[in-house]
Amino acid sequence: MTQRSTVILGTGSYAPERVVTNEELSKTVDTSDEWIHTRSGIRERRIAGPGETTSDMGAAAARRALEAAGLTAADIDLLVVATVTPDLVMPAAACLIQTKLGVPSTAACFDLNAACSGFVYALDTACAMLTSGRYRRALVIGAEKFSSIVDWQDRTTCVLFGDGAGAVVLGTTEQPGVGLLGTKLGAFGESAELLYVPAGGSNEPATAASIAARRHCVKMKGKEVFKLAVRVMDEAARDILEQHHVRADQISLVIPHQANLRIIEAISEYLELPMERFFVNVDRYGNTSAASIPIALDEARRSGRIKTGDLTLLVAFGAGLTYGSALIRW
Ligand code: ACO
């Protein structure tokens, strides 16, 4: 039987118009451009406008990906949205995006939560569903309105995050050696409390007291997350390279999750791969969680940094703590 593999037919991204600089943040919390930039590499981030939702941003990115693929919403039979900030607890953001785009009612639509690793998890999920032969064309979206769960009075977290969305259209090919060559996913659930939102779930539903105590906002032990992120991203990258008998220097471009420039620099050092082989846009967007890799992928593709025949490595980590890597031949 011929082997099917998954290929990326088009990419798209969307960032809200409003730019919030470090300078602007330093007027509301005790911080500075110098501190934020030296510790994280971030200069500015985009923040969604009033009334602008995760599904609005996801739909905008998806429209661009469909256009790039030369397809329409009618061609899609699988829609997966990676997000930790869906418009509503239910139904899924995927169903809201389905309606905004006009994706047929015969399409499977669902959300997936693996935090900042969400896009790599969603890519793997869609890939498995497509190569099963039961679905033909998928939209995989990473979309976040992270500003909605950030504590804007907590300088240790609020300076790091931003809003946005990225998307890819996936199809299949029988051409050997191209497309999504493999993925590696995993999680360290025992470290869940290093990065989490304590209230708002079924464990601690909203009360006036939980809201007053800001328990619906992100809490993070930054230093511990940093150390684990470096170790886990390095291992996830090495594992997938080894699995596919690829040397690090054969990778044309690494697209890492954009959380902190120092994390990316550490991975570059560990893999002995120069920073020129890493795509970086954390300076302009901050950490957009599940949207970070697909936004970077789209920018890399559109700016000509990815060419046919290239090998690209995606590597992510996020709350959970989850991790994931993927190897793509274009
Ligand atoms: N402005 C000024 N000072 C600050 C700020 C700020 N915004 N934030 C913290 N500080 C202070 C601290 O209070 C501390 O002061 P102290 O020494 O008097 O106690 C000092 O700066 C140093 O703080 P550290 O936390 O030690 O700084 P560090 O160098 O570790 O950098 C950072 C902090 C940027 C958060 C880093 O640890 C990091 O990036 N961690 C990883 C976070 C991450 O990637 N999270 C995303 C996960 S993905 C997802 O799923 C969402």
C-alpha cells in the first residue's frame, strides 16, 4: 500500500493592530524596557482590540492560509484549534471559527489544549487523522488572546505575553520523503503548578473571592520554567533528529516556541547550531502561546527563509508542562 504523508499547503497569520511597547508597560507596572529586553528579548507585543476574540484572530489567520493554499473553506473537513484562551468554555473556538469561515457541517471541529506546545500537538493529531485516510484537508490553527488571562498588575508575567494567531492548511501526498516526517510529544504533569491558572476550572469555579484574589490569571514560577524549558526543548529536538537520522547542521531553520530569546540562545548553544538558523520574532510579539510557532512559520515562509527541499525543525514547550518537536521537509 502507498504511504501517505501530511504536507503543509499554505500558511497564514494575524496579529492585532495595537502595539504595546515595553515603554508603555513601564507606565503601569514597575518595570523598564531595559529589564524586559535583557531578560526576555521582548521589545513589544500585540494586544487584541476591544471585542476582538480568539476566534476572530484564528479565522483571520486561517483565511490567509486558505488563500496561500489556493483553497476555500468548503475544501476543509477537519478543523483543529490549539488554544488555552478560547472565546468560551464551551463550545469550542473551532466551532466558532467554522461558522466565521463557512467550513461545512460535515467537518470535524474541536479545540486542543497543550498550552504553548499546542500547535505541535495539533499538527500531530491532524496528521494522524489525515494519514488514516478518513479526512482530506485540515486547518490547524494556533490562536490566543493571552491578554485576557494575564494579571496586568504582576510585572513578573504581564510583560512576557501577547495576542495573535497562526494557521496552516494540511493535505496529503504520496511523494516519499516530503511533508511532516515525524513528531515527538510528551509532558511532565508533575510540574503542572509551575505555570497555571488556579481558578475558573471545575476545581475552583469563579466566586467574588477568587476574582478579587486574581486567581483567574496566569501564575508562573519563571526561573523553574526557564530551566525545564531549556532541558526539555533540547531533548525534544535531539530525539527527533536521532529518530530520523538527521544531523543538526542539516536543519535549514529551527522554529522554536517564542517565549524568551535567552531560551532560544541556550538551545542554539546546546545543539551547536548558530542563531542564524533560528527564526526569532519574540522581540515583536512576546509569547503568544499556541500561536507562536504558526505565526513564526508563516513569517519564515513568506519572507523566503523556507524553500522547497529545506528541512525545518519545530520545537515547543508549554504549561503542563508539555513539549513537542516536529520535522518537516518542504
Ligand atoms: N521588571 C523589573 N523587574 C522584574 C520584573 C519586571 N518585569 N519581573 C521580575 N523582576 C525582578 C524580580 O522581582 C527579581 O527581583 P529580586 O532579585 O529583587 O527578587 C529580579 O527581577 C530577577 O527576577 P528573576 O525571576 O530571577 O529573573 P529571570 O532572569 O529568571 O527572568 C523570566 C525572569 C523572564 C520570567 C525568566 O525566568 C523566564 O523567561 N522564564 C521562562 C518563562 C516562560 O518561558 N514561560 C512561558 C512558558 S510557555 C506557556 O505555556 C505559556
